[in-house]
Amino acid sequence: MGTVLNGKDDINCIDCDVEGCDMCEYKNLTRCLLCTRDLKVFQGGCRSSCPKGFKTNSDNSACVLLNLQDLGVIYFPFLTMAAIITLVCVCGMFKKKAVWRQGRRVKVAEQNTVTAILAGIAPLQFMAVVMQWTLCFVFKVWVHGVLAYFVMIFIGCINLAFLITYCCKFHGRYLPKQKM
């Protein structure tokens, strides 16, 4: 067991009450400050490994809480995916179908590129906000979670407005008028 100076005459050492401890607090002998080699300090005790949600510090002597910088970093993942989806939709615009019009064969692009881009990016928007909610929950940053909630409501309203506008235009242009 480790020892600590008794604080009175600075000559006699007192044994720590924690197994595997090299140095403990003077006023609390059950709280370890430094463990023996191959053990790590965690909440005043000594452990061979850190529990879930913790990592070892730089000198491998203690368990510290994971933070955002410890996660693997992919810079702008949703922006990158949005760019890829947009590129795929724009390339799809160049795909043309041969049709006969007025006795001539013509190539026509049937894709509405803007609609395809919006349809591709909408799930990505949803996943980005869900990821933000998840990170707010994990790191207990509730203000950002509330802001993400309002962003999600705003995105939902915009998507609903687009859906209504698109359906009205689609029904007005492409469906024959019904006779009563």
C-alpha cells in the first residue's frame, strides 16, 4: 500500500487504505491520487482499465472523461454527402431518353433536377438534425438541442410548403381536368 506524510511532523508515513495505491490524500486515506504502475486512478480508486465513456490521460495514470475532441473527425460529413447527392442529380440531368415527337426522334431529359436534389437532400437534413440531437444528449448541451428542435420544425415547414406547391403545379400541368 502507498503512503502519505502524516501532516504533523512530516517524518512518519501513513499507509493508504486503497489497494494498489502509491499516494493518497492526506485527510482522506481512502481517496487515491496516484496508483501503482499498470493501474489507473478513477474516482479515488485504482483500476486496471477505464470504464465506458472514459479514456486514459496522456501519462496513462488516470481515467478522464471522453470529450468531443476524442471522437473520430470527419469534417463536414453532411455537407460532403449533400455535394455528392447534388453531383449525382446533376449528372442524371444529362441522361436523356429518345422519344418520337411530331414524327421526329428527339432526346428528352425527364428528370426535374431541382426536385431530385431536394428529394435526395431531405433525408440528409433529417439525419443531420438527429445527429445534432444525439450529440446534445451525449454531451448534455441542452440549449443546442432546443435550437436543433426549432431548426427541425423550420425544415419541416419548408418541406411541407414545397410539397404543397409542387403537388399543385404537378396536378395543374400534367393531370387532365376531370369532367363532372
